[in-house]
Amino acid sequence: MKIAVLFVILISSLESFMAEEPSIYVQVSWDMSWRRFCNFISLFREQVSSELIEMKSDDSYEVVNRTRVRLMNDKINCAGEGSDDDAVVKFFVSKSQMDLRPDNVDRNTTIRAYKIIHDYWRNKKMALLDPIFVGKVNKVELMGTDKPDISEGISEATRVAIGIVVGLTIAITIAIVFLCLSARQQIKKRPSHGIPLNVLPSEPKITMIADDQQYHPQNEPQNYQQYDQQDGFARQNSGSFQGYAVQDNMKYDDEPLGSPML
């Protein structure tokens, strides 16, 4: 008889324990003790509920009532002066503020609460929840038997770093292509012997002379002085001999024909 009573008590205890654990909930690990966090419970519930907006049956929107954000383990850890252990807060969002039992959990709204807080924590934006929580959150997890597989994705800082790397890569690629095209154009401008075209001598200019400035040989004085191609001395026509022109050597004609030795 006693064994049966103990068995019933054990089963009831297990059922009550299981009933306190909803199918899905959010677990937030804090870098502060329970004693300190217990002073901010009202603020935490208020800020979380203000981030959750849902549609009503008449297609209007409303903010989730703060009463529906139910903390699961605050009463035990905040009893008396509060525990000195680091706070690990478990909470879920209920479907109604009139029924806060763990089996009345609003799964979709609880998941949205997790995504918002997780995004604030991962991307260092906890100030959007409240400035007093900045740097105080160590970890945000989605717990329970009914939790979905949610990929954490890429953090905002990582996304910005990837964007910077991609931008630098594109800029460097454009610069390399520009330098290659410039070098190719310089090579095309060079002749085969390697001398740039801009240093080659330019073509001589041709100046046209007007008709009144053209050279007319008949207007110049005639010089009948000619030069002997053999001795290079100037000669003048002095006459003719047997039909041939005879030229006198101006240099040698005046010299005596006799030998200096005579």
C-alpha cells in the first residue's frame, strides 16, 4: 500500500515537473547575478513585449501585453535577497494573459522573441532593447522539445567585413585591368625599332613662294666666269682658236716662261 502511494506521488511529481517545462522557450544567460537581475525583471518583460507585435482578428496590429511574457525560474532565484549565481533566465510567451500555464505557450511568438533578442545580442545591438543590458548578455538560446532548427546565419559584423573584402577585391581588379590596358596602348604606340613616334623628326615644311617672289635667272647679272675642273683656277674667255674657245689662265699668264734657274 505504501509502495503504491509513493508511486502515485512520484508520478504526480514528474507530471508537475514536466508541466513546468513548456515545449519551447527562450534561455538568456546573463553576465550579472540573480540578485541584480531581479531588479530589472519588470523592465525586461516590458521591453521584450514592446518588440512583439501581432495581428488581431480584425486585421489590426497590437503590441503583446507584458503579462504574456512569463519568466519560468525567477521566483526561486529571486527569493529573499536573490541568488549570487549568474542569472540564466528562462521565459516564454503565452497565448493569453489570462492563461499563463506552460502548456499554453504561443510557439510562433516565442520564436519571434528569440530571434529578436538573439539578433540584438549577436550583432551587439542590445541597446535597442535597453541601454542597461549592453554587454550583459552572454548567450541566447532557443530551448524545448518543439524548437525548430534555426540557422544562426552570418552576423552583421561578419557581413560588413565580407562586403569590405569584396569591395577591395573589385577595386584592385579594376586597377589591374586599367594598368594592363594602359601598358598595352603604350606598346602599340612604339614602332618596331623601339623609338616612340613622338620623338621621330617631323616632316620638313614646304613654303610656297608667290609668283612675284619666284626666282628668275634672267633677272640676275650674268657671270661668265667659269672654273676649270682640273686645276680649279678661274678662267675667262679670251677668244677662239680654230673654232674652239680659248681661255686664259689669269694666274699663270702673267708669270715669265723662263726658268728661275736661268
